[in-house]
Amino acid sequence: MRRRFVAGAVAVLAASAGVGALAPSAGAAETVGIKVDAGTSLGTVPSSGVGLNLGFGDEHMGDANVTSLMKAAGVRQLRYPGGSGADEYHWKTHTSGDGKGWIPSNTNFDRFMDIAKKVGAQPILTANYGSGTAQEAADWVKYSNVDKGYGVKYWEIGNEVYGNGHYGNGKGWERDDHADKSPREYGKNLVAYSKAMKAVDPTVKIGAVLTTPGGWPDKEKAPGDTADWNNTVLSIAGSSIDFVIVHWYPGGTTTADLLNTPSRIAATTSELRSLIAKYTGSRAASVEIAVTETDAVGSPALTSQAAALFAPDTYMTWFEQGATHVDWWNLHNGTDQAPTTVHGQTDYQDGGILSAGTCAGGKCQPPRDTTFPTYWGIRSLTALAQPGDTIVKSSSGNSSVTVHAVRSSNGGLNVMLTNKSPENAAEVSLSYAGFTPAAGAVTTVSYGKGDTALTTAERGTAVAQTLPPYSITTLQLKPASGTAGADKPTPAPTPTAPTPVVSASGTTGTRAQAEKGIPVGQPTPSSTSGDLASTGAGNAVTYSAIGGLLVIAAGSVLVLRGRHRKALHGK
């Protein structure tokens, strides 16, 4: 469970800082120029790119209204059985840790697969590395793909294994029962897992856990190490893997910081591609990059509008850089932090896209399964793109407005514009290459601050739009009469050298660091209060010693994150 250990007062101060720092000037803004090159392709929208995390502690993940909401949001991948909880979860017995903690019976693997089918999503599974074995993982592949015919392709080996304490952070947040917790040992065992699992089903794809370039413990070497985590793991297991895994929690002191973080994704991807090329040789082009966890934790906004704007920008930027999967954390989450106010909007400090219906600090969330703005931010992507559509090159003349563009399969062009100013509308002027839009008013699909749904309307033209403050607006353009819309887009040139990763002042940490208020780029200090450090919860709440499930006295589960020292989550 991700337990948020940022003290409430600190969180409030951070939120206040975020609001103040983002207050824009009241003067009239200049028109922002937007350029769309519909003739230059950045790749295709991945078939299962828009993903979401589900945890085995979430007894409501299969409710009919919940699966309908996921399907409507265009979710194409579901990750199971949780974050750090995966390193304690035993699929065959549907137990966690020592097996004494209660787990909902309706969240076992078969039930999860039924949910994935209803949603229309591809599963991605995390095999238990921390307290499991290669044989246990191979048995899971057999049950899934041979006995049941589920055909699960993507398998991660462990969660954030580098958080096991090897880098001087006490016991860390990630369970790892191996006597040797070094990257050498993980690399060696990764090879063993891959061999055992592929012996059962040679078509499965095996993923290696890497540290996010620019974030702790990237580039660190513990006593006895000859290289850092990423170089060590890939040097040993590069020939045994099919994809690499990073988690993207960029955070930010202010909401403006958060909304600027997607600009760092290109450098991060470039370094990952450089590592992949170094250690996988001729296979490098086929080795995928999967971002299996991301959200706005570590910033002032988790459920309010800034987080909603962050979500689609993050997904699309990763896709533009070639990532094949991006999974938001989390479906339901819960929190032990009191709500804050961010730009006049209540932020429930909850990593879920749907309300868990819980209370903290004497204040309660909306009823369970109420959609948070982050849900609508993700759902906005359905207006922009469908799997297989072509992502095309686009650019903005001002960082206050972001743009993403996609050539749809019907020959149209969709352009998503995000106004990052919380107070001022933005005037934008659009120009096109490789596409001639039809004249007249255009169909727009928008999501603005305070909205409770996406709004479709005829508004503005293909060349001029007024964007409301803190809004997402997608233009759905048709080609002008008598034109083909655009020639077949040509691929964008491949970078010849990696872009340097940003310095520590702009690094990305793990969720554990963000939730504890520890600056990224620095080791997580040892905890003096143990894995069940104070969360501020009342005595009506109890934790299992290993599983980390939060159980309310009435018997319902506040779905928690399966990681020690993390925010409340669905395992």
C-alpha cells in the first residue's frame, strides 16, 4: 500500500505554495502559435497504451459501474496484482506475505482476467520477485496461458526491486527476501525467471525493472558494485528480456512544475534507448519501454484539475517518444491525508481516478466511484486517438499551451490543446502542413475546471480557438472538400545521440520518496519507525503486518497501494 507519509501540515504548505506560484499576471496574453505537421509521423498509438493499475486489495474493481467507467475511458491495459504488493502476492493461494492478512476473495487472478475481458483491456502481470520464485512465476504462466488459455503476453519481474534497501535506505520499501539484494543478483534471477517462464510459453514477453533515468537511485553504486543498477541488470539480462520498465512520478513543488514535467520525457527516453542499444544489440528496436506506474503524487494536485491536465499530456508525450504502455496509478486508492484546496478546487490527495469514499482529517470524499478530474483527463484521450492512429508532429509557440496531434483512421486530424493557466483563457492560432482542414466551425471535445463530463460542441475554427483556463480542448478536424487530407505521414528522424538527462533539480523520484516528502535524487533514509509508521489514521483502522491492507472496522477495504511506506492503495 502506498502510505502517504508527508505530514499534513507539509502537504498543506506545498499546496499553498503551488497556488501562489501559479497565479498568473492579469494582463492580456499574446496569441499562441500552434503548428501541426500532419505529414511527419511520430509513430502509431499503441494498441494497449492507455493503461491503469488495479490492486488485489480492491474489492470493488469488478463492480459493473466501475468496469463500464474504465471501458468508457478507453483503458486498454490493466496491471495486476499491484505495485509493491506484487512482491508479496502468491497467485495460486491468493494470499499476501505470511498469508494472515485478509484479501477480498473477488480479486483473485481469474476474477481479474474476467474484468480485463469486460473492459476490453490487455493484462500486464507482475510476477512475485520479492518473496516468490521463478518456478512460482512459471506455474502462473502455465495456469494462465496453457491451462486457461488467457494468452497473457506481458510479465514484469518484480516491482521497484531497487527499493529493497541495497542503496543504504534501511529495509527500503520493496520486499526482497534474497540474501543478496544487489543489481547483480536481480539480473541473474531475471534470467532464471525468463528461462523458466518462456519454457512454458515461448511467446511471453519478459520485463526488467529499471531505475528511471535522472531519479534516485539512478547512477548510484553501493559498496561492492562495479556499476549502477541499470547497466548491471542489462549487462546480465539484456538477451533475456523483451521490455524495460520505469515508473514516472515527476511531482513538483507547484502545479506549474507538475505541468511542465512532460518536457523531460524525451531525455529520459533517449537514455533508456541508449541503454537498450548498448546491451541488446540487434534486438534493440524490438525491446519496448513500458511506464507501468505514473501519477501526480509529490505535487500539490492529485485529484484536481492540474492532475487532470497532466494525465493526457503525459500519456501522449510518452507515446510520441515510443513507449508502448503507460499505466496510471490507480483505479481506487484512498488516502490518509485531509483534502486541500488547489486553485479554488478541492483536492482529495488521492491517487485514484475514482473516489474510494473514505474520510481523512474529519472530511470525507464524495461517494465511492465518483469520478475525479483525473478520470476525465484520461478519458479525454478517447476524443484524440484510437489504437493504430498515427501520431504526427506538432509544436507550440508557448509552454503555457501544449499540443498533441493524431491522424485518425478516417482521414481526419485531431488536435488536443491544453491551456495550463489556471486563470487566463488562451488565444491560439493554428497552422497546418500536410493537411487542409475544412472551413467553418469545428467539433471540439473539451474538459474544463469544474466540469463533470466531456463536452462536445461546435466552436471556433481550425485556425483560431479560445481555450478556457485550465482546460483540455480537442479539435476534430475534417479534410477540406476535394482534398485527401494529407499524404501518408513520413517517420520523424531518429535521434542519433541521447539527450542529456536533466540535473538533480529536475529529477524524477519514486513514489515512496514523493509520498514521504524526500527530495528526488537523494537516498531514502532509513526509517526509525518501521514499515507501519504513523499515518494519522484513527484507531478504527488496522493494518496487516505484511500485506499492508487497510481494513475499516465495518469490514470494507480501503484499497491501498501494495508498497510499504506508500500512500493508501489497492495493493
